[in-house]
Amino acid sequence: MSFQVGQVVGDYQIEGILGRGGMGALYKVRNRISQRLDAMKVLLPSVRSSSAEITSRFEREIRVHASLRHPNIAELYTAFQLDDQLLMVMELVEGPTLESLLAHAPLPVELSVGVISQVLSALGYAHRQGVIHRDIKPTNIVLSHGGAVKLIDFGIALAEFNPRMTQTGMVLGSLAYMAPEQLTGQHADARADLYSVGITLYQALTGKRAIEGANEYEMMNAHVHQTPLPPAQHNPAVPPELSAAILKSLSKNPAHRFQTAEEFRQALQGYMPTSSSAWPQLAATPSETGVHERVATMMPVEKLPSSSRFHSAALAVLHRNLAQYVGPIARHLVMKESRDASNLDALCQAVANHIAKDSDRAVFLLACRAEFGAETRTVAVPTPAAMPAPSTPTPMPTASWDPAWLDRVKKDLAVQIGPMARVIVDRAAKKARNHPELLSAVAEEISSPDERARFLARHRTG
């Protein structure tokens, strides 16, 4: 059976559905004792009763995952059986996947190398424990809200203590990222993971897959026989030595690749971020802002040029605020929309349309217009007089806030909506005249009416 939101399963309450497939489902759950939010993976009873192979694979995933403890690997907390269902509870990793960050454009060299370096750190540890991941790809690499890069999904990992876990001729993994020896049925060891890492880094730097094919046969043939173009030919910003290192990782013969994850990682050290401005403690504690804004700050800071209609200061305001929601692609989107917008208000709206959530879009527009009001002398077109009147009431004197109370509100709201809570509360505090007004404004971000009511009740006394 499928669990429903609000249902209690053992010590856990279902908070939401993270994903569902033909074999099982992934839920966001809250531990009723610790109140920690976790992820619960469930194998459907129908699958368990009909497929011994899938059930065995799920059980292996539990055993393999339980043997791994590393800051760049999503942690398994527990596993248990409930009636006829098999469940595993693991660390909830919330944040964009590398795949989503690459949806619009390749990443800068330092950011790409920094992410992959953490992946290699996780793999080096796993390989030393005798575990081969076998499914390294951008969708299994997550930039968590806590800042660290997390490697997820050890569902088809190969452990040395059970080397014959697949049927003869059975191919497991994602074709675009698989090493030649995996596709030809030869013995695949830890160096197959390093090949997949090379494919992933190639894509992060160029926006292209190293191996392409019109169909499965062509792609398999290309993995086995074709040497990819150097990444530097697709992206001149890639240094020749880094390009050569990536091609080494993609050698058809495993003996010609890097032999360990640490060796590969050492080859990348010269291209790691060298300053906090380029890489602000990605693996540190949670930031006060969203992960997309943090990702944007990892990029080299570039001054946006003035367009024919808009001053660079106005474009910078839009870029900085948009990056919180869409990440590194923000700069490209702002410059693209500035070529067509007739005035600053039209530009704000066009840029805001790239934000998925209505509530986030509204916060973005308020933030930008507030900054424009403070920088009227730097905004070339239109003049302040030509700007439409804001839809919000005329600002009134704001209240004097107790920092400890505000911090409690931020932490409580963050449980519901994530790290953006701090930004939302701070912005509301600049406009609200009293506690009920601030609470009402920030509570609108909570989608569940029941959770919203409980949130208001907890903080109503101020």
C-alpha cells in the first residue's frame, strides 16, 4: 500500500512524497521523537512478493549503505520491516542536483572541480570499504542545503563481499555514464566509477556529454571505441592540463586511467577554488539564504555591463536577487531579458517570470523594487517618476524586534520552507509594524493550513 501524508509509520509521520516509481516510493518523514526530518524509502509489497531479484537488491542497498559513514554520502539511519513492507530511513538531502544546475548552462571551472572533488572524496572512502557505486551521474550528486555535496543512491552498488550479485549479461547503471568494461561484460572495478566521474565533470564544464549516440547501440559503441573531443575544444575556459586529466579518466583501458579516486582528486587540486569569494565554505554550516544564491556566489564575480536601456547597477540588483531562485543561470537570463524589455518595470516582470513559485516571485519583485528605490540615481531608465506605484502600502515606522524572538521564528519557519526562511523573515521585519503583522506575512509561505495555524499559535505571544 502507499502511505498518505499525515499517516504514522512506526516512529515516523509522513510529511510529503518525494518520489514514486513502479518499485517503490520515497517519502519525506518526521521522526516523532526527535522531530528530525528524514527520507524514507519503501519497497512496495507487490514488488517484494513478485521479484526476488529486486527485493535482494533493496536489501543489499541497505547493507551496503549501512557500512558507509562519510560527510559526502547521504547517511542511512535505520531499516525495518512493517507488515509486508521493507523500509529504510536515511538522511534527507534537500537541494538541487548537479543535473538541475546544468539544465541551462555549464558551470565555471572552480565550481565544477570543487563539486567533483567532493564526489571523489566520497568515492575514495567507499572504494576503501570495498564498495563500488556503479551509477555515478549528475542526478545522483546533490548540493545540499547544508552546503556539502552529497552522493546518493547506492541502489546498484557492488560490494566485494558479494561480487556475483547480478545475473550474467545483466547491465545495471545509466548508459550515458557507464564505463566500457561495464557494457562489454568484463570485470568492472573501482576505476569504472572514475570513468563515470570523468564523464560527469566533462558535462559540468562543457554542458555536453562526452559520449553521445542516436540510440543505445550507438552510445554503447561510442563508449567502447570513440575518444571524446578534449573539453577545452568545447569550452576555452578549461585549462589544457585539466582537459588532459579528464581525457585520462575516460581512457578505454582501465589501466590507463587514474587508478584511485585520490589520484584523480590530486590531479584536480590546481583548479580548486583558491579564495573564500570563489568558494564560500561549500561544506560548512547552513547559510542564511537558499542554496541557489550560495551556488551563485561561488562563481567569479563579474560586473554586468550596462545595456542600451539599463544601468549596470539595476542589472546587478536583478542578478543578485534572481540568483537565489535559479542559480548561476541568473546572469544570462537578466542580460537576455534586458535586450527586449521596454522599461525597468517590464524587465523586473520578465525576469521574475523565470521563478517557479508565485510566492517567491512576489518576494523577488518586492526586494528588487525596494533596492531600486534606494538607488534611484544609479538607475538610468526609467526615472523614478516613470515607475509604477508599488502595490504595497506606504511604509510605516517598523517595530523594534527582539533578536531572539526573530531567530525562533526563522528556525521554525525553516522547518516548513527551508533556508529561505531567514531571508523572508528579515524582509518582513523591515515592513511589519507589529508581531501579528510579521507573523501573518511570513506564515503565508507555509502551504499547509494546519501547519500555518500551529506556526501562528506558537509565536503569537511574541
